[in-house]
Amino acid sequence: MIHVNRFRKDRRGQFVILVAVIIAAFMFSLILSIGQINARRQEVSYEPVDETVLAITSDFERCLTRALAIATQNYSETWDMDLAKISGEKFINDWLKVLLESYQGFGIDITLIPEKGTGKNIAWAIDWDKKEGISMVYTTFGMNIKAYGLKNLAITMQRTLYLEILNTEVKLNNSDSLIIVAFRVCLGGMKKRFIPVSDLAQANVKLLVNGTNEIKIESLEYLNQGTYRATFNFDGSVIKYITLIVTDNNGIRVAARWGSCILFLESDDLSTQGIDNEGSFTINGTTVKLQHAPYVLSLFTNQTLAISFAPPTGSEFKYFSSIGFVDVSQNGVNAIIKVKNYGYESVNARVIAHYNSSSIPTVENCNITLMSLEDGGATFNLGNITLTWSGVSQTFDELPASVLVPYNEWIEIKYDPEPGYLFKYWEWDPVYAIEMDDSFSSSTVFRATGNGTIIAVYSTSRPAEWRTIYLAPLKEKGAGSEKKEEFSLTIKYPDELPDVTPRLNNPHDSRKGETVETTPTDLLLGEEITIIIWAKYTKEGKEKDDYINVKFTLGYIDSEGVFHEIGNNTASIGKSSGPPVEQPPIYISPNIEVIPAGSKIVLIIERLDEGEGTLHIDCGPGKSRIILW
């Protein structure tokens, strides 16, 4: 009996254990099922919103591309900036309406967010008046999707096409001209770097001569890194300026303009009064006869041209002279003309072949009037002129002044401008009575064979190439938390596109950049200096502070290494999840008038905040820069 009871008790214990095991297995299975259900619910919740945002973003990127294409095509046909912007913005607004209709029931709300400081929700940059052209549209749109609980998503987008004319050359062939243009095209979008465009065809490239005359393209050759060489045939020899228009495969257009050096080839009989324009010039094997009028043709910066001159029968050739942006190297009746770097605006130049058809009457002295004149005629007779001959110097502080100089004797002449002004070149009249060795040197020699006037032409001390100074990145320095991405300043942005965007990572962090070049002369500053900065501020979290204050200090280091502050100002840089954008202009009123020659210009960027986050400064074509006047 005892054994039976013990057997029953053992059976009950085994049953309890078995039930416990079954319950545990059921609970484990239930937990797995709940987890799978939650995972599926998460997939249902998150996957559609990701797909929707991606679809809208991609569509909006295509929208901006098409809007920029419409705006730039409109501008190339009307040359009216307002009409171009209106056409592009209309397409964007129409796209928004269609989008909202397409996603009815999702509770989608999309708005274009105005930029701080400008109030504009769409920014355009269509600048085609220089050797570097840019077409850009930029905006930030905010998105809410109620169906998925998505709120306050801000997405920044930008589309840019950049064009730079690198070199232009004109080759004369009888009455025709072959125009060869080297240029570079880059595309910019959400990425920091500009991407070379490598798929242009001849149909994508157009050239206008003098603004209206479209000429035929003969060939297009792709070189590398977005660089091309195009050849055009022009029926004529006089080109005031060219406008290169490029259309990429998305239909976006961009243009750049380059003015020529219009060259007048003339002749002068030294035995008569005034330019007579007789004789003939031979240019690249083609002879053109002057018929009492100059021969006119066009050249571009750094281009050379070989010429020779044949005076009228019975006359004797003497020498060549030049006026304007050309140098002449002569060997008898032959000469090489080289065009100087004159920028991108149209300029004029003259090359004169002097000859003698009869004997010149002998005189002892010539009466020379000395003057000075500001380029453009704003002021005159500033500075002084010094003449030296036979070991004696005479300085004329009061201009104009008249002086008798020996006939046909070389005389030293020197012009000293007043502070804040810069010598440019000499002019004289009549050209047949005065010969000057170097008309572009403030100190040179001349000789006179008749009475005349010599004029020292000066300008405000503002070399054109120093008007705009660009921020250019340098390599990283340091390591770890001490690593810094530094920048420099340069008057010519390097051909290589930037790989580094200088960042300021810490509170009160600062960066200093100075010009690679030193000022060639005293620089006369304007009443206001403008600093254009492409920047953004990034910071994790949702703190109220969505901007930081940044101090910009401009100065220079003189030839002895001493720093001098020109002025400073503070700007607010907004928080953004997109690429750096153009900030409102920063204006500085300089506390000095002139930056001395031999100086390096310095820009110091300093954060004034106590918080965290990173300040990004973007460098690149058409981006961060300083405009001195």
C-alpha cells in the first residue's frame, strides 16, 4: 500500500513539471510572435515614409533642374533677369500644386522656407557678364506628412552650372577669322565639389560675336576635367567681344563673356603733319594696303601676331611705336605684336609704322607741354613730372608746364603720382613728333622731332585683379582634436577645384588666411568693403539656438611683418542640414584709405559663441570672397 501511494505522488510531480514546460514553451512562442508583429508594424510604419520622402526629394531635384533650364533659356533669349526668374519660379510653384494633388489623403504640406536675412524662398544667380559665368538656383523646402507623423523636415537643394573661358585666340585667314576658345564647364548640386561636365556635343555650344552675330562651330574637342577646345569660323576680322553659351544635357544654359583688344594698324609719314595711313602691312602672309584708313583687327590676351610693313615707294621705314595694351618687338620692317593682360573688358590699341618720305627740316629745340590726366577724366594735372638731360634734372610740380627740349635727343622722363593714385601709361600728340621707349613705364626716355604734348595717364590705385580676393582652402594641419583645415587668400582662384572646406569646430575657434601674393602697389580702398561668405552651421539636437555669431576681421601685414587692422564686422550664420549657402553680404567701413605696396591682406574668422557645433566655410568658383572696392 505504501508503494502504491509513493507511485501516485511521483506521477503527480512529473505531471506538474510537464505542464510547466508546456506553459514556458507557449510563453516563449508568444513573445516571438509579438516581436515579429511589432517588427512588421515598424516596417509598415517606417518603410512607406522613407520611400515617400525619397520620391518627393528626387522629384524636387528634377524640378529645380528643369526650373533652372527654363529660367536660363528664357534669359538667353530675352536678356531680362526678372522675366527669367518669373519663368523659373512659375514652374516650381506649378510643380508644388501638382505634387500636393498627387499625394491627397497623406496630409502632405510642403512650403518653401525663406532664407534668413533676405526673405526670399528661391535664390537665383545668373551672372554671364565676365570670363566666369554661373547659373544657379537654390531653395530650402519644408515638409510635413501627417499620415506618417513626419513634421518639420527641411531639405536644402541647389543646382549650379559654372563656365569659365580659359583662353581665346583669333587666327586671321584673308578676310575670315578662326576663333579658338578653350573653356571649362562644371556642374554643382548637393555635393560640395563641382563635377566636371564631360559629355557636351557641338550642338551644346554656341558663340555670339558682338552680342548678336551667332557664328558656326567647326569643331569641339574634349581635353580633360571638364575642359574643351572649340573652333568657330567668323566672316570678318573685327570682334569687340565674344559671348560663349553652353547648354548641358539637362537644358541648363550658362554663358561667359570676353572682350577683345581691337588693334589699329596705322602708318605715319614723319615729314608731314598727322597720320597719313599709306603703305601696306603683311599679316600672316596676307598683304593689306592702307588707303588713308587704318587696318582694324581683333586679338585677345597674350596672343601674338607677326607683321611687316612696306612704306610707299621712295620712302624709308624708320620704326614701330605702340599705344595701349600691346608690346612691339621689332627687327627692321618686321615686328611681333603681343597683347598684354587687359582683363575681360574690350580695349583698344594702336601700332604705328613710322617712315620718312623726305628730309625733315633741322631745328634746335622743341616745345613740349607736360600734363597728367586720370583715366576716365575725373581729375587732371595731379602729381609731378621730372625731365633729365645733359646731367641736369628739372621737376615740374605745377602741371601743365611747358619746356624747351633739344631736338631729337633722348631725354629721361619720370612721373610721380600723388598718394592713392597709380601711373598707367604715357600718351603724346602728335604721335609723329614724339617717340617714347616704353609708354607703360613711369620712368622712361623720349625724343622729340617737333612741338607736342606728353600726358601721364594715371588711375586710382586699384589694379583690377586685386578688386576681388578669393578664399582658397589649404591642406589639413595637426592631428586629432588639434587638426585644423586652414585657408589662404588669393587674387586668382586656382585651377584645381577644392577638396577641403575650412571648419571651425569649437567655441571661440578662429582661422586666419593671408594672400599668397603681395600687393604690387599702394591699394586705394573704397568707402565700403564687402565680404561674401558661403557658410552653414551644423549642430546636433533641437536646441533653440539655430545660429551662431561670427566675427570677420580684415587687415594686412606690411613689408616689415606688422599686422594692421582695416576693420571688422559680425554676422549671424544659420543652422542648416544642407550644403553651405551664400550669406547676406558683410560690410566693413575701412579705418584706413590705402594698403601699402608689398603687403599681404589678412582675413580672420572667429566664432563668438559658447556652444557646440561646427561652422563650415565653403570655397569654390563664385563663392567666398572679399571685394575691396
